Amino acid sequence: MLIVFSGLPGVGKSTLAKALAKKTSAIYLRIDSVEQAIRSAKVLRDDIGISGYAACYALAKDNLLLGQMVIADCVNPVSWSRDAWMRVATEAEVPGLEVEIVCSDLVEHRRRVETRKVDVPELTLPDWAAIMSKEYQPWQRARIVIDTAGKEIACCVDELLAHIHVCE
């Protein structure tokens, strides 16, 4: 199964994706890590375009074809990237599950953004203004929506596991 986490920075998607990957022993692919590795290699310095997503699509497919569950952690803000993830699942002949993580409490979301620590070396995190102005297209199809506002991560993981078991 391919599980694709989407949502704005600071909503809790990486924390939740990592917790789920640990609990399920899934392969964890984080776009931020791949994109920063590309920047750090000094091959594509500034505008790395879709290279991080493209690399993760390939890695996801390789691991899905080996029978591994894969969790992708990305903002996934536009329909073409969402469609590309589902094509990966289709090509690997596995279920694809789209999960949008939100934080409905804007005060809490902003606090998270302004107090979070960088966990990818050399990554520059976006500030609140950048996040609020980021393109994030409305979804055009069904997906699982997890609101992390006021919830413990363990509760969110359990909520996701219930959805995953229904889809298996």
C-alpha cells in the first residue's frame, strides 16, 4: 500500500507520518529530505523544480514492487502531484491512500510553525507568511482528512490505522 501524506507545513504531517511508519514498519519517504539532499549536492542549487518529487515517485514504486508499504511525506499542494502519486500506486498494482493533514486551529498551527525545530540539516523552514501565501489547491476527490488540532499524535495514528484496515 502507498500512503501519501499531504498538507501545509506545520500541520503535523511529518510527525504523524513518522509515527505511522514506525508503527507499521513502512518505508518512509520525505520530500524535504530528498530536496535538501539535492540542494546540498550543489548540482541544482536554487530551483530544484520537481526533482524531489520525481525521485520519491521512483523510490516509492521500487519499494512497492518489493512488497513494502510506503509512506510519502510531502506538501503535495497541486493536483498533478497528487495524480502522480496515485499513478505510482496503480503502476505497482497496490492500493493508494491519500491522507490530508490539517490543523483547524490557526493559532495552534501558527505556534507550531513558529516554534518547530529543523530536523533536516541545512533545510530552511518556511515562516508563517510563506505558508499562508503558498499555493494549495482544493482537493477534487475523496481522501482521508485528519485534523491534528488539540489531538495527541497517538490518537491521530490510531485514527489512521482504522482507515488503513478498512482499505486493505
